[in-house]
Amino acid sequence: MTKGNQNMPATSSIIFAYLVVYIVWGSTFFFIEKALRSFSPFVLGSIRFIIAGSLLMGYCYFKGYKLFTKTAVKDALFVGFLLLFVDMAAIIWAEQYISSAIVTIIAAATAIWFVVFDKPKWKENFSSLPTVLGLIFGFLGVFMLFAEQLFAQEDSSGDKSIKITAMFVLICGTIAWTVGSLVSKYSREKRTQQMQERGEEDIHVMVKTAWQMVCAGIAFTVVASVNGEYARFQIRDVLPEDWGGIIYLATMGSILAFGSYIWLLQHRPATEVSTHAYINPIVALVLAHYFTDHQVTSLQIIGLVVVLGSVLLMNWNLYKNNKKVKVYKRAKRIKKLRELAPHSSIPRIMALSNFNQRHEKQKETVNKEN
């Protein structure tokens, strides 16, 4: 057995991690909706992220990770405020009024805002036909969901108004998630330079996530205290199953699923790991259909298909350039050449194939060294 194979994780571990990311993350929308029976929105966020942040920070401490450097923590707090407070507050608040199925479909459409707000990539994105088509279909899918709520005959005008408001709040949350992600992405080089100048070491990604959760927990707690939610909160009124739901969200949703996601990124291609964006909404839709009072309509299913199709189109160039796809295409070309070429030419074809493979490996090695 080679050294590389010894360092490869077991197939069972990879499958388990994918199941966690696919199913647990997809189920969090359902458990939020259920927990809202006993918890008001900001109390729910407060308890969830205080538990998750404390547990994850404790884990990082016992693992011996460095817990604080000024620059890294400052950045983590800012990103955590946008990603885990603003976005999650929008999701939790919106689920008071609209189905978790609709929430997860709109959340899946976050890819739209990455295309719209990623200014350095405008030229690349808007000159790509699949990306532009994906953007159009993405907006169409979201519009279909708005139209369904707007023209629902069984709802009063007041109900329609609050549902439309909830959907707009949800979209603002997805925009906050996008902005936070892009700020983190483009400030990384500047942050690294600042830390080098100050002689600071970077902190582990799990520590950064713990700080983000702590930030979100504090922000949720402040809002819940100011708006009177904690003053009205009565522990004795909480249903036992809803305590289970909030513990599930804190431990499984915030820690185990995220940890599995980070672990997969270290061992599997990012394009493969990103497939969770297609599975999570389906899981949420199935749970909403079978375990809530909300009706999953045909228009919602069509909207989900349109949105997921748009996400696929917007990521088309990324998938097209994936190493596995290139290997598959090369194998198909070689097979076709072998079928068409005279028997005496086949050794030459295989020699050219082997040369191309060695050449690409050399280029990858050079790129890594640079």
C-alpha cells in the first residue's frame, strides 16, 4: 500500500460525511419551523448559537488550536454577523409565516446574488451564456414563488402581505450571506498581509467558525432582550420535542454538518462537495410535505426544479473544468480514435494519450509550486 493510499480516508467515512451534509443541512429548515412553536425567532437563534459557539470553542480549546489573533477574529466576527446573524435571522423570522419548503428554495437561489454582486467576475460571468441563462432562470424560479403567494385564493390580503414581506426579508438575508462570503473571499489576501506585518499567526477554520457562532449568539441575544422576546419567554411552556429540536440544530446542524463539510473539502473536490446545494432543498421539501401542515404545491416543485437548474447553469463552467470530467472526456476521445483508427495506429494513439496525461500532471505540479 502506498503512502498516498494510507492517507486517504475510508470510503465509509466519506459516505457518512456526505449523508450528514446532505440530510442534516437539508433538515435544519424543517427543525427551525418546528422549534418556532415554543421559541420566538431571536430567542431560538440566541440559544442555538450560544450552545453551538460554546461547544465548538471548547472543542477547539481542547484540540490545542490558537483561539485568538486580532485580525482573524475581527474578520470572523464581521463575517459571522452577516452570515449567521443577518441571514439566519431572516430565515428564522420568515419561517413564522411561510413554509420551510419555500424558504429552502429561495435559499438555494443564493447563487443568483453571487453572480450579481461579484464585481471582479462580471466580465467572466456575463460573457458566459450558461451563467446568463442560469441567472434568468433563477429569477424566474423566485418570481414563480412570489406569484404563488400573491395569487393564493385561500389567503386574506393581510396574510398575502405578510408572506410577501417574509419572502423579501428572506431575500435580504441571502444577499447578506452573499456579501459576507464575498468580503471574506476578497479580503483574504489583504488580511494575510496585515497578519504577516504584525507577526500574527492565522487561526484554524474551526476557531473562526466558533467566533462567528459566538458573534451570532450575542447578536441574537441582544435583539431578543431589546425587543422583549426574552422577557416573554417561559421555559415551562417549551415542549420537550422542541428542546430536542433546538439541540439538534445546535449540535447536528451547526457543528456536525459544518465539520463534515470542512472535512470533505479537505479530501474531496470542491465541485463534488458543492452538490449539497442540490440535495438540501429536496430533503427540506420532502420533510415539509410529509411532516408539516403546509401543502407542497406543484408550482413549488416546478420552482425548485427551475432554481436548481439555474444553479447548475451558473456553475456550468466550474463543473466543465472539473478534473474528473476532463478524464472522462479524454477516455471517450481515445475510445473513439481506437475504433476509427487502423490497428497499426493504436499504439501511437495510446502513446500520445500517455504523453498528454504526463504533461497535465507536470503543469499541476508547477502550479502547486507557484
